[in-house]
Amino acid sequence: MSLLTTYTGSDPFSAVRRLQSDMNQIFGGSTRSAVTGFPPVNIYQNEDALLLTAELPGLDKKDIDLTVQDDCITLSANIAQEELEDAIWHRRERRRGKFSRTIELPFRVDSEKVEARFKNGVLEVEVNRPEHQKPRRIAIKS
């Protein structure tokens, strides 16, 4: 099977992401850090809205700062450092400290049409698409 047929699909960038992931595995790099940032997010949309979900375990909603400007959403917070006296760490994989992640969206955002919910460590941000950005069915005349 050729490389071209292996990496074809409807998303033009999926081939690049898959190729990058494969190259990272071959050369011993981490595919997670190469492909995603922190916190990990999922973004999907339908005709009416876009939904962004982010995993933020251990945070309270009051600790999260969410801003929207133009076509970007910025998510930031500070995850408190665990301070244990006389402890010897054997493994420390959970991220701590301040972070900020800006995600570019496929359309400009009206901040009045954004809703955010936080439950069980998962932030959900729903962004309604502007009317002029929604797909419009065109009648075909004969």
C-alpha cells in the first residue's frame, strides 16, 4: 500500500496528523504532546453550533478563566501544586501550575452566544454559529 493511499480521507489535515503521529512513534517521540496541548480538548460542530470539551480534573469552575475574542477561545487556570513534607516522589506525571491554551475556531464568535458548563472535571463550551456562517440550502430552479 502506498503512502498516498494510506493517508487519504475527507479531512485534508488528517493525513498530516497521522503521518506526524507515525513519525513520532518511529523516532520515539510522544504522539500526545506533538498533536495536542494542555488541556486535551475535543471540538466538533454541526449546522447550528460548535462544541468544545476540555478535561480539567481537580479544578473548580471558579478557578477556570474562559475568554472569547474574534475567532479564538482562551482557556486558562492554575492547578495548585501538591506540597507534601518529607515526601520522596517516585513519579510525577500530573500537570501542575499555570496554563493557558488558545484555540482558533473556524468562525468568528459572538460572545453573547457562548455557553459554558463544568461538571465532573469536564468543561463544555457551546458556541452558536453566526447566521451568515450556517449552511444554507439553495433552491434549484428549472
